Amino acid sequence: MSADKNRRAHWFDNAYSRKPPVHPSYPSPSEAQAMVNQALSNLGVDPQETTDPEGWRHLRLGTAHGLINVIEWGPGLHFLAVWSPILRAPEDPRLRAQLFETLLQLNHHETGMARYSLEDDLVILSFVRPIHGLDLEEVLDAIRMVMMAADTLDEHLQSAFEIAMPQIKMDNATWLGVLDVLRLCDTHTQAIFKCLMEGWVARKGIVDTGKGNMGLRSKSAGEETLAALIGYASAGPLVTVGWDSLERKWGVRSEDAAGFKQAIPRPKRFKTTESSAHLPVDESFTETMADQLLDALVCLEKALQRAVPPKPEPLPDLKETWGLKLKVGKATQRNIHALLTACPPAVQEVYIKLIQAWYDAGQKFYTNKPDRVYLRLTVGGHTFALCTLYGPQKKRRARIELFYPLTYYFDAHLEARRRYEQTVAQIPGFSVHKSGARIPMSEEFTAKEARSLLKVLHRLAEDVHIEL
């Protein structure tokens, strides 16, 4: 290697491979995540409701679909990433060359500090920078820059280098949802999804869209969604269908459920989970399999018409069973009951005290799954989960997770923030975890610690002038 090449390699190693120096102005990854949440809140987007299981926040501006996260690029190296998928690069070499030339021209004068790039044939407009020295205004600028450029340029690029949309009747919202999914898919997946949607409508079914997926819905059997077409997942694009939930959830007869399972095609990497089957859409998933799947869904639709749905479980009496005096909705009653039922007695005692005290204090709580309850706090017009009570999950014991550190919500309440952070850090088992902190419900966490936690939560609410 020449001396110049040695110097270049040394410079690269020093610039990108070393851990960044510690400096008080550098935000931690959790603080950078909090800035992302605040930026979305400032833009009128609820970060809790737009975050997917892998931590990416989803938002829209016009026809543009954006994703935002703080990612670990390498050991100890964290970056803010804002990106918007635009389209799949076409396979035709001449059209592909024209697209790349167009993107280079746009990079020069239309995208600001964002730039177009290519990942596995997916054209992405993105802005990526280290979190060192990051502040809220920079996060907002990055989101605005990417989303405004994407919204301005995506339709022009898509019309010139078209995505194959299904030839079915769709309202505008459904069309946008389908476009969002297909623009993340390779050519083969687009063709399979297009075949499934057109074939399902031809069989008198309904196509609708959800967050990041498309649903094949029954028109006659209670309008249930029989299959979901997912374009972006960690394991790649896939189709999911009901499995063990068919009898338990929908009351499908056992012989009908067995027949449906037998009729489902099995591409490579096919697998089942507790409630559904996953059919990866790779090269092993053929159009013949798509037709086979559609025929199986028609049989399932007929089976649903014969099904006898199980009687809903009676609504739990939270007062009689747990001594809780709450006025909440039916779903919340069921989830609180399920959470407490799953916990050992010592944890039940702690959670009952926290839930009742938070309710009595006039504060908000929320639950969307049977294994957790969020104790929420509103500060300066922003509502967030201050404390989350989790039940046991697989091999993990029950735990409490806290919003920690408090960061931007408490810029006007620095003393309240300091008192809260110092106090909760003294609770046995406390540890910082990802974008928050965790307290496992172990033998060390006694009723005394529960009272201490409740006291500090109440004190925080008082400090930010919320009436208790």
C-alpha cells in the first residue's frame, strides 16, 4: 500500500471508527430519541401512535411517506436518520440509467442537504448525521427538508418510472395506502401483491389499507380481514393469515380450520406463530401460489359464515375482584384485569395502588394491550407515558418502565426534573434502558418502594402545576 493510501486509511479509521469523545453538549441516544418525539409533536404527529415495533416513526406529508429514528451505525456511534422511500428502480437498463441521471441532477439543486441513494434497488431520499451536538431545531429542519423534497418530487419520479398499481377501484385514501406499501417492494413482490389484490376483488372481496400493510377483507363474513399484505418488515415482505386464532377468536369449526390450513401454500421460510401464519413473499412465492391462497381464503370466508363466534367473556368487575374504583371503558377494564391476573400477588398489590392513586389524582392512563397499562402525564400540552406497568412476557418478569430522562418536556421545570431523576434512580433495581429506565418487579421492590415511586410521581405532577 502506498504512503498516500496508508494516510487515507488512517484518516478514515480516525474519522469514523473511534467512539466519539464524551462532551456535556452531546445528547445521549435516548435524549436524541426524545428530540425526535418532540419534533413530531411540534408537527402535530403523535409519536406514540406512529412508532412501529422496530422503533421507526412513520409520518406523511402529502403523498410522501417518511421514517425517522436514531440508529446505532456502529459500536457507540449513533446517527439521526430521516428517510423517505420514493420508488423501486426499474429493471430495464435504459430506464434505470435515466432514473440515476435524474437523481444525480436532483441531488445537485433540489434536495438541500438531503440526498438520493439506493438500497437493494429501493430509491430513498434521506438525511443522516451523527447525534453529536444535535438540537431540536436541527431535527425539525431535517424532517422538513426530507419530507418537503419527497412530497415535491415523488409523484414526478413515480410517473416517469411507474410502480405497477392494481387495476381495481379504490378511493383516494386506499390508493395512497397501497402506493405506500408497493413503493417499498421489489418488482416480484409488487407483482404478487397486485395479483392478490386484483384476484381478491374479482372474487368479490374488499381491499383496504392499514399502517404499512394492505388487507384482504371479507365482504360477506362480518367484513373480517382474512389476510394482510405487508411490504416492509425485518424479515422482508410477507402475507399473514389467521392460524390458531381461527377457532378461538372467530369460532371456525375445527374441520374447516384444518381444511384451510391444509390449503394454504407454503413458500420457503413459511412459519406459524401463536396466532397467525407468515408466508414470506420471495422468489419461491409464485403467482400459482397466489391463486392457491385466494382460493383458500374463499373457503375460509364460507367457513366464517358457518362459524359460531365464541361468547364474549363477561366484563370483569374491577371493584369486586381487585378493589379498584374506576370509571373506564370496557376494553380498558379487560386489559387491566388481564394484566393483574397475569401478575404474582406482590406485583398485583403494587400495580393496584399505582393505578388507583393515579386515577384518584385525576391523571390519565391508557392501555391498548392486555399486558400493560400506561400512567400518562400532560405537560405543556404534551401527553406521554410517564410510567408503564408491564406484566410478565415470555421469559421476562413483570416490570415498570419510566420516561427517563425527562428532557424537553421539562425545560421550564429543571428543579422538578432534577428531583424526579435523582429520586427514581435510588429505587432498588433501577437501570437506564434504551430511551427510558426500568425497574424489575423483584423481591427487592417492596410496598415501601411502591410508596416511594408513587410519591415521586405525585410530586412531579405537583411541581409542573397539575392539580392533584
